[in-house]
Amino acid sequence: MTDLLPRPRVVHSEQGSYELALTPPVSGPADLVDAVRLALAVLDPRPGEAGTIDVSLAVELGPEAYTLTVDANGVRIEAGDRSGAFYAAQTLRQLLPAAAYRTSPLPGVRWTVPHVRIEDAPRFRWRGVHLDVSRHFQPKREVLRMIDNMAAHKLNRLHLHLVDDQGWRIESRAYPLLHEVGSHRPRTASSHYGEELTYDEVPHGGYYTLADLAEIGAYARARGVVVVPEIDVPGHASAILAAYPAFGAKAGDYAVLGRWGISPAILSPLPATIDFLITIFDELLEALGPTPYVHIGGDECVLDDWVASEEIMAFGRTLGLESAGDLHAWFLRRLADALAERGSRAVVWDEAFVSGMLRDDTVVMPWRGTGVARRVAAAGHEVVQTPVFPTYFDYIEAGSEAEPLGIGETITVDDVVAYEPAPEDWSEEELGRIAGTQFQLWSERIPDARTLDYRAWPRGAALAEIAWSGRQPDFRERLVGHLARLDAMGVEYRPLAGPHPWQRGGAGRRRHRPGVIDIQDVMARLEKMTLDADSTRPSM
């Protein structure tokens, strides 16, 4: 019981234990019973009149909150909602042997639970994972597995980065060339940072059908996870324009990029582009089902082609806009308004905030540090804290040649444990606008599922604790016990002592060169940025 993770708010241990049998009866409201059964699937619980596990609704506890009591009479759960019942059952699962994290029960395991009283509720309502499936595609099975891993850690937002220069990842029936052309590239950059550009000449691609998206959405909702799809516009548009170049800011031949970095490819802000994107949103929302948030990007936009286009700039003037930066802000606001009409709130990266025309209900992800994050909160917007340090898990955990290739170094487990998303020098009003935090898995250097596991865990377990309960004592000691659960789940995490021999970088394409990009240098440069409306793009 000492290795519960995230650590619950209140734990009262008692003498004694209770042994659950396979297929234990579960009683209570049907939706709560269903949530408990999902979390404890290995035991195959069955609905019953008088359960070994009794679950009841207690809305006064609040969203996602629960109490869990185990005594001589069995297990009792009170839940503030369905998610609370699910998380109570996840905590009960942690009280069982690590074999509870396998897909089938092992022979000879005794499913013994210590007597305990637990009272628990989350610190933040947004506890997320950002998964970039554009740079390197992850098949549907890996998205579903990530949802399972998130659920086991009480993480509840899956931010899917579906569109970027390197690939479009969703089926479109209205604009089929998006997935027919934009979902694949003939080759991928194989050179390291600072080297002459070389390519592997290996085709790469993939996309999710609308049926896949419906499955992902339903699978996530059943496990308390909200899918936040991202269609990153108007920049990062090479894959879109490879399929439909007419929506570009200038005429030309476009191709899905096989290299990394910022591209000048940008969508036109003209009405036809708005209509095109709204059609895409309608397809996406219909497939995913209830979608409270849609991320529309807004980051790293090179506006040179807008400035050079007399048609685009004349259009801006008809709207009373004075600069390309103003037009960028108007474009994102128009998309956010369209999403609001469809019941979804827009989410943006922080460049969209400094452009100055956001809807009041737009959620902002400040990736460039606490300076811009505080400005966002002071302006009245909800903040999801996403600073490069320490939430960008594409940075590796040790500056060592033993590590597999990463974008740079280092973000360690201890760095994440020390992270505080709610700075103590912020006002109470500013702190109240922090919705939560998430870790980012940008995939330039994450080519496959095994590397994804290595980057995400166990640092993701540390972020999960920060987001659910805040910084807690003895995390390292509890993490050791928790790793046995990850082993049982088949998660190929990075061992605390360093990579397994087969996880090392070696001397080939996975070789890491220590010192190429240092995270502290990156953060210093970000802090020096002038965060005004023209900080990332030219004025007219």
C-alpha cells in the first residue's frame, strides 16, 4: 500500500485484509458498475444484487472524486461521478498484486486487499498526454494502449497532434486527397541535428479512418479520457497543401515534408479556406462523438506569403485589419467561433494568445515558459501548462551515449517530480485559471511504439502524480513498486538505472551525441523572446 501512485489525498490503513475471488459481484448504478468492471477487467467482475464490491453515487464529492473502503465486509466505493468510480477501482487495482495489470489472471495468485479507507480527488481537471502522430504515425492499437496507460495513471486528456508538415492522419470523405496524398511521405530525414541533411529513403505513413476515430473516442470516454484532436493551422501546412494546393497562400508545388523544423508552407486565410476547415471539423466531430475541446494550433507561423499576397492583404484591409499578425489572429478567432457553434472550445499554443483576438473561452497552452503563461492567466484565459522544461519528453533523460537518439538533453524523472505547474508567486485569481498540465511526446525522434514507451514512462508517472496530487514525499520509493505494474502491462519503460542493452543508442542510426541540444540553453533562449504580437512572424 506504500506504492500507491498517484498518491491519494488521504489514506487510513487498518489491520486485516479482504480476499477477492475471481468474478466478484459488483452492485450499484449500472454506469458506475460498468466503470469498475473496466478498471478491474482481469478479475472479470459481474453485476449482482449485493456485491462484494458495492458502488454508489455521491455527487457531493465532486467530479472524479471518490472514497474507497475495504474491510471485513468487502469493498465499498462512493463516487462523485462515473470517472470517480473508475479511479476508485484503479486505486483498488493498485492495492492488489501487480498481476492485476495483466490481461488474464495468473494461476495461484491470491487477490488480497488490505483493509483501508481512502479519500481522494484530483488537484487539476486537465491531466494530459500530448501524442504527436504526424511526424511518426502510431497505429490505432498504440493509441488505444496509450489510453490504457493513461487510465492506469489517472490521466484524462489525450491531445492527439493529427496534422503537421510531415503528415495528415485522418480520413476525409469530403476531401479524400487529404488522406490519399497527405498521409504519407517517400522518405524521412536520417541525419542528426547540425549535420548535412540525409534521408533514409523509406516510405512512411498511415491514417485513422473515421471509424477508427469513433472507436478511439468511445474507448477513451469509457476510461475517463477526453480526446483533444489537433488540426494545426494555418502554418505547418505542407501535408494539407500537398493534397489541396489551392488552399495555400501562394501557388506552387507542395510535398509532404520528410525533414524536421519549421516550414514556410501556410494556408490562405481567405473564406474558402475557412469553409474547407469547417467541413473538416464537422467530419472530425461527427466521428469522435462528444468533443469538448479542439486544438487549432496557431504556432510557428511564417507569414511571409501572406504579406507578399496582394489578395490576402487586401482581404485583411476589408476586415479593418492592419497587419498580417492581425489577420492571423482573426483567422484563428473565426475557427474558434465556428467550433463554439458546434459545442467545442478552441485550444491554442501561446503564439495565438499574443496575437490578441482570442475568444474568452479559448484554452491556451504556453510552451515557452511561465512568463507568457502568467500573462495568459492574467488575461482571463484557462491555462494548460506545457513548458518545454520539464514537459517535453522528446528530450532524453541523460546526457550519455548509452541513450537512444533524442532531440536534446536532459529532462529527468527528478526534474518532473520537482515541477510545480502552479507557481507560488501567482495571484489566487491567476492560479484559479490553471486547468492543469500535460507532457508532450513530439515524435521527430520517436519512430515506433517501443521508443514511445521509453520516452513516456516512468516520467509520465511522475507528471501524473504532479497533476493529480501535487509533489509528494517518497515518490522514488513508491515508483519502484509501481514499475512492477508497468512490467505486468508490458510497458517498455526506461529503467531508473539506465537503458537495457537493447534500448541503448548503439553506433548506428539511434546513436545519441551528448551535448548537441541542451534543454537549459533552449529555455534561456525562449525566456529572451519578446512576447509581443510580432514575436514569431514579420509585420506587414
